[in-house]
Amino acid sequence: MNAKEMDNQLRIKTEGTLELLSQSPHYNRYEATPYEAMDMLFRTYELQKEDGFIDYGCGKGRVSFYVHNRFRCTVTGIEMNGRLYDDALTNLLHYHGKARRKKEGLLRFERCYAETYEVEPTDNRFYFFNPFSVQVFIKVAGRILESVADYRRPVDLILYYPSLDYIQYLETKTAFELVQEIKLGGIYESNEDERFLIYRLHA
């Protein structure tokens, strides 16, 4: 099933890219995670209904809708760009308005900078497709670590096309441990970075 067909099934529109020409160089362009990549990730990495999934730099919400539809857990999409945030809200209206079965977990979108999002005690799965520079990532990870210090729980960071800067920071400056690598085998092209890395902080 291609991206357009999957979008139609979910009754959303998430294709295309968006360059953020007027934004800070710390924030990267919008590009949705391929559905094929998510299919491969979630064949071996399961979410539970009790999980709180945070999609940083969610754009139009493709990952958020996919995760919510598949696992029915609570999902929060974080997006700082007004145009993309509006697109996500439009998708949410269509998705909820025509959903055929009850969705048990809450699905919501917040417009804010990732580093200002206050991590909830129930948030425990955090998704990144290189939405911003390592400087911003460090601040976001700091927020997550502060939340864990206040409310002890295991948390996972899910990195798609992982940035070397992100990896070096996690492995040299934090207690996160690499627990899983999922290679995708050329969805776009043969590339060693075409993979998911899952880092875990144990309670």
C-alpha cells in the first residue's frame, strides 16, 4: 500500500515536504516518515495501550495517526510550524469524524517548540526523525530526564535516520542504552543510516 492509499485509509493528507525557510537553522524541513518504515519498525517493536507516545516535529501528523490507529495508545504530536500544525488539526478533524471504530487513547497536537514541551508523567515513548539540531535535542532530552527524575519510569527514544550527533550525545552524556537496531533495507536507497535505533533509560 503506497502513501496516498494509506493516507486515504486513515482519511488524512500527509504527503509532501515543507522547507522552513524563515525558521531558525536549528529546525529541519518537514518530511514524513514512510509508512513502509513504520510497518517494519512495529513488526518487532510493540506499543501498549497504556503508553504515552510523543512525536517530536510531527508535521502533518503521519506518525501520530499511524501509531494511534494501530495501538490505540495516547499520542501527542509536537509541532512549532503554524502551517503544519493547522494541517495536523485538519487531519485530526477528518480522522475523528470518520473513524470506524472507537479509538481508546487520546490523540492531540500541541503547537510549541519541542524544548518547551513539558513532559507528562505518562509520556514514555519519544519519536524523532531528525526534526532539529543536536543543540535542541539536548534540551529536549534534558526535559525527558527531568521528568524521569520526578516520576521514575523506563522510557524509550526512537530515532529514525539517526543523526550521529544525537547518537554521540546519548552514548557519552546520558544513561540511555541502545536496546534495538532495525535496518530497513533500502526503502528509498541503500543507506546505512536507513534504520531505527531505540535507546532505553531503565527505571
